[in-house]
Amino acid sequence: MLCRNCNSDNIMKYGVRVNKQGNNSQRYYCNSCDKEFSVRDSRGWDKDIRRAIVTPDKHFPYEDKPAINALVKAIKLVSPSIYVDLGDVGEWSSFSVWKFKRRKAPPLEYLIKDFDKDVSDVNKGMDIVDESLDKANCKEKYITEGNHDNWLNIAVGKYPYIPQYSFANAVDLDGRGYTYYPFGKHLKLGKLYFYHGHQYGGQYHAANHLRKLGCNIMYGHWHDLQQMSATHMDGHKSAWSIGCLKDMSAEANEWLGNRRINWSHAFAIVDFFDKGLFTVHVIQIINGKTCLWGEIING
């Protein structure tokens, strides 16, 4: 078992908590972060399991709505204790570093209206996911910033007098309760690392991630499904690319110029147990539908 606050295994039992319904839950004390926590068993599965849902690129307002609906229904079914967003929550087209590649950008006052629309659209999309997490009582939430999200920070670097448009501020990560990992930083839960996925590419980007990082890693960015595994002297490791939740139509991706793609809609369920060990289940969504634990979910 790991500490619910810092993921340390340096913990000890610290009494029993009894709620109003008379249900008992074991209390623990973490010697690493000096915090207490309790293990709840109301979800109906082993108290030592910490279950996470991990989602890749959504690109609001260009999300695939049936896929998002399927995700929301899956959150209700799974009732995770952890949520990890791998970034690119927004398309952020008005902030794009490519928008004025061949022409001069207008003065800032002409851009603000488009900035505000993007911020509004992305927040509405994030609200859909966060509301489902609130209903599932999922309080532990993380986000690793994507390259599209980082466009906002680049804009603030260019116009430093509009700090409200930095990514963390624009989507109110503090208010939403997310622990924020800036662009390129890696989140570690148990023995699995997470980040957006942009650092290593190529046709076999999962193999490149595994080779370069030498650890268990899960990421998005490339919008496709890949897994690569290897057994090193210090144990077994894998890299997972878990697709996207973006609209894959040509109309929503004009920048591709009708190029064929191998993208897939998916998310992942990760169960952490026994001092950081974990299992990964990649849940693919096909035409807005998936099957999870014997139940068909239709988005």
C-alpha cells in the first residue's frame, strides 16, 4: 500500500475511523510526508487497490462527443480514486504557434475575443469530465501539460501583461483541484510514469520511449495505440500510447490535408497495488461504444 498523499510506502497503521453509518476504515500515518489518511472500502473492491482512469488528448471543442460520453459513463461505472489527464485538453487554435506562420499577427486587442472563446469552449469541455469525477467522489486529480496547452504559455511569454491566459490560469487548475505538471515534466504514481508524450516520436514511438527512458511510461500526443515491453536486469517494463478522444474526421483536422491516420479513441484503467505494482487495461472506444467489465457502454 502507498500513501494517498505522496505515494510513499513508509506508512503504518494509525487507528480506525468509524463514519456515521458505523462502517470502519483503517487509518494510516505516513512517515514520509507526516500526513494521515484512511482506506475506504465503499467501492466494493480490495482496499489496497488504488484505481486510476487515464485520458489522452481531447482537444476541446473538437472532442469526439460519443467518445467523451462513453468516458463519462465509464467513470460512473469504475468510480476511480485517481484521475490522470495526459494533456492537450484543448485545441487552442487561436493560440496556435502556427496560426500566423505566413502572415503578421495583428495587435493583441484583435486577438482577445478569439482567446476568450477558446478559454470558454475548453472550460465547458473540462466541466463535463470534472462533473463526472465529482459524482464518483474522485478527489485525486493530475494533469500533464500538452503541447497545445503550452501554446497559451508561449502567448503569455509574448504578451506578459495577460498572465490570466497561461494554461494553468485559463482552465483554473487550482480551483478544479488538479495537481499540475508543466510541459515535459513527468508524473510518477507507484512504478508508472505519465507525461504528454511529445519527447520521442517516430513510427515506433512506444519502443523509443521505452528505450530512451528505461521505465514504465504512459502517454498520449500521438493519438494512436501502441505498447512495447522489455525485460531488463532490474525487471519488466512497458510503454503505452493510449490514443486520443478527439474528433477524427477530416473536417476537424484540416491541417492533415486529408492524410490517412491510424488514430484510435481510448482511455486506460490502471490498478495500483502492492507497493507500486500495477496493471494496465487500455479501453478502446469504437464508434462511440466500448465494453467494460461485461457491460456495453454506448456513448
